[in-house]
Amino acid sequence: MTTNSENHDKPTAASLARMTENLSKVDALRDRLTQVLANRHTHQAALDGPNQELFAKAAKGYMQEAVTNPAKLIEHQLEFWTKSVTHFVEAQQALAKGTLSAPEDRTGTDRRFTNPMWEQHPYFNFVKQQYLMNAEAISKAVEDVGDMEPREKQRLAYFSRQIIDMMSPTNFLATNPDALQRAVDTEGESLIKGLENLISDLEANNGEMIVRLADEDAFELGGNIATTPGKVVYRNRMFELIQYMPTTEEVHAKPLVVFPPWINKYYILDLKAQNSFVKWVVDQGYTLFMVSWINPDSTYRDVGMEDYVEDGYVAAFREVRAITGEKDLNAVGYCIAGTTLSLTLSLLKQRGEKSVKSATFFTALTDFSDQGEFQPFLTDDFIDGIAAETEDKGILPSIVMARTFSFLRSNDLVYGPAVKSYMMGETPPAFDLLYWNGDGANLPAKMAMQYLRGLCQRNELAESGYDLCGHHLVLDEVDVPLCAIACETDHIAPWKDSYRGVQKMGSTDKTFIMTQSGHIAGIVNPPSRNKYGHYTNTDLALDHADWREGAKFHEGSWWPRWEKWLRKRSGKMIPARIPGEGGREILCDAPGTYVAVKARG
């Protein structure tokens, strides 16, 4: 099988017998697999891919291009044919020499093909090169399609890329040398463990194919993650409010309340002590409150954005002010919670309330005019499918969102982990970030559709205004001092789109920071790691390209820069506040009860 097979023991009769015994265990697993598939919870077919209209338009566009510009298409086809046939001939010639070697490999590097056998073994090298040539041909064919709307062509490119990624030879046992060798080395045990992993994942997700990314048994909320000491000091149907124990004798008078996204759990900001944003903020001398959102079930069907604003933000502001005795506070909103913080600030402005002294936005979008990599999922057929799904279940299940986010990085978050778990039989790693990534939350039906239709598809907040809570809310009324942090390689909330939304806000006191890395790593970037730097530029009148061109780069985390900004808006130093003082009832210890509720479809 390999050019260096002498490094592996030849299978003996005994090892072949053990392999046969291991593989016989498949029969015992078949019943479990049949059972989980028979009881699989179905979802709307529209959520699995585009309707046939997209591919019909693509075929029409391709034929139109063939008529108007045949030379270009013929050139691409001849290039593909020449490469494929030439490679086939070279492979035959290499074999004819009587040596087990591969022909020259002219394909580029690809981290899926790191095993030396992809380069050295003629069979695997042939499969790899033909796959990469086919992938290139499909990509060029998509580029050649004419007479399509740019949004439709972007969507065609996305789903074509999904097909290319899915058909990688690394995803199939017969063409994956790592998996085949592992099966031989373990006498088939790796395949049995892989099948057990597959069935366990299906059982955990009601028959849906969601690859488990982390070892769930390795983590305990309040045990080795989400461990910063605190108390739950308020609870309603929407959230629990955590007040953290101070670690300094004095604190700034103005409290800070953080609103995490309710698509995921708050503890992304409190994974472990070394990278906990929560602990770091407390250590800087702030009275910190964290909102821990409810993980809704079907009884939350009619809960909308207005409920998150009134019973979430407004209620949290009221309680924090009552606990601390301060007339105003500072607020942070992360991702969708930042979007909703901007809605709340406009609402408070119209009501004449001045409870928020400053606002910080983490990777928050308020202008959705450029939908970026999410464009394939924001077309009417997909959103119509979500509407039918939420109507049926009363929620948008966490599984739907998990699949959507994962397939934006399918090789890293779907196929790569699937190969390791299902073909190699490996246990997922004990990685806290991936554990959090798999601990998702459902969205209420009404809220999901308000967000997707009004904000994402129609971009009402940034353009005409967004009607909520009996008010017409606009970005221009977000006029408190604000600091926005966006991430350079964020594929969920692209920094240039976050920047554009900040430009439309009405505040005369704006700070914009772009940090290196992506949606999570760019935010969870403690100073102690000295890993990612950040950019600043005070001229927010520039377009995003000019802002980036003129920005100054700073080594290290953005956290100290933001804290310096926050400090100026946090008042004098006072004796540290202890949760429960003044007679406030303590409901339970952090991390609370809401965060422990698992998503259910």
C-alpha cells in the first residue's frame, strides 16, 4: 500500500482474525443506527440547499456564455482535458517503469493532503491530482457563467464549493490513506469506534448529522469553565443577571453590564481564568454584571425582538441601577446583542431616558446592506424554509444555525472533524472553545423572523428605520459615547460592515478598533497571550478601505486600550460592591441555571 510499508508489520492470520471479529460488531450497532434514523426529526427541505431554479439559471447562463464567447469556454475545457489526460499518461508511464512511484505532482499544496502517500503512492496521488483538477474545472465553469444576478452567482459559487469540498477523496474510506492505515493498525477497531461516534452524534441531535467537535465529558460549567465567582441576583423569563464578586478593594462607581449573543451561551467570555474577559474586567476594578439568556423552547414561540428589548435590556438596566444606586451605567453588546443594543439606545432616546452613559459593540452589525458570506442563506427560498421550520416547531432550532455556521468553514468544521471521528475513530479533543461552539441555543420563532426579514433581508434599521415597541427606531439616535470592536477576518460580522454601521450612528464620540483574527479569537484575546494586535484610526469619515490604509497597528490585545477608554466614563473609585449587600436576594451561584439548559428541538 505504501512506499515505506516496511515500517508497518505485515498482517498475520491472527490479526486478520481480530479484524474480522471487530468488524462483526457492526451487526450490533446496526439496530441503534436503524432506531435513530427511524425516529429522526425532520426539517424543511429548503434548509438543505437551493431550489432547482438556481441551477436552471446557471445552466442557461453557461449556455448563453458558450454562444457569445465560445473560445473562452473551449480554452478552459481543453486545459482541463489536457491536464487530465497528460496526468493519466504520466501515471501509466511511472507504473511501466516497474517502481511503485507517482509521476510529477504539479498541483498546489492543500492541508487536506499532508500524508506523504498523497505524493508518493501512485494510486493516491492519481486520485488526489484528478480531484484537484476537477475542482479547478468546476470553479472555472462557475466563473464562466454569464447572465446571472451577482447575488445568484455568489450563491452558485458557494454551493458549488460545497459540492467540491464534499467530494474530496479524504472524505471516503477507500481513498483516504490515513483512515485505511489506521484500520489496519487497529485491526478494524478504529472503524467500529468511528461508527459508534457517528451513531452517538445522530442520537444526540435527533437524527441530524452534526459532527461533535469537542469531548463534552471533559468540561463542567462552574467546574473548569465559567468559573469566575459571582451570584445570580435577578431572574425573569428572559435572562438571569449575574453580579461578579470583586477582586479589588475599590471599583469604579459606574457599573458595567454585558449582553452576550443569545444564539450562543455567555461563557465564551468566561471559558477559563487564563482567557476570561469576565475575570480580567473584574480584576481591573469594575462592578461587572453579565446577562445569561434563557435557552427558549416552543413555549417561547411568540417572543419577539421587543421582548428581548423590554424584558432583557431595559429590565437589566433597571435592576443594575437599583442594585448599585447609580443613575447610569456602561453597556456592552456582542454580535446580535450589539445590534439589539443599538435598537434599545434609540428607544431610550425617544423615551427621554438617560440610563446608558456609554456603549461598546463587539462584532456587531447594524447595516446589513452587504450580506457577505451569509448571502446564500438570506435568499427568499432559504428564509421561507426557516419560516416554515419556526412555524412548525415554535423555535429556530440550534441545529439549523449550527449547520449554517459550520458549512461556511466546511473543511474545518464538518469534513475534517468527521474524518477524524467517523473514519479514524478518534475521540474529539478536550477543547473549551469547541465545547462552547457546540453548546448552542434555540431562537424563538417570532424573534428569528423579525431579525431575518426586517434587519438582515430588508436592512430596515440602517435604511428606513425599524419599528419596534411602538417606536420607529433609527441609527442616528444612537448618540451616547461608543466604542466598536470589529475583527479583521470575521466571516460572521465583517469588520467593514460593522464600520459602516458605526458611521451611521449619531454619536459625536466614536472609537473604532479593528483587531486581528476572527469573530471569537479576535474578541477573546487576553493581554497575557500577546498574540493578536489591533488597528486604530480616529478619522471615521473615511470609507473602510481608506480607514484601513491609514490605520496604525498596535501590538497585543485591544483590551487595555478599551479599558482606558471605559475608565474615563466610569466615574470615581468607591469601595467594592459585594453581591447581595443592601438586602438584594441571592438566587444562586454563578454560572446560574439558564446557561445549563441544553437546546432542544
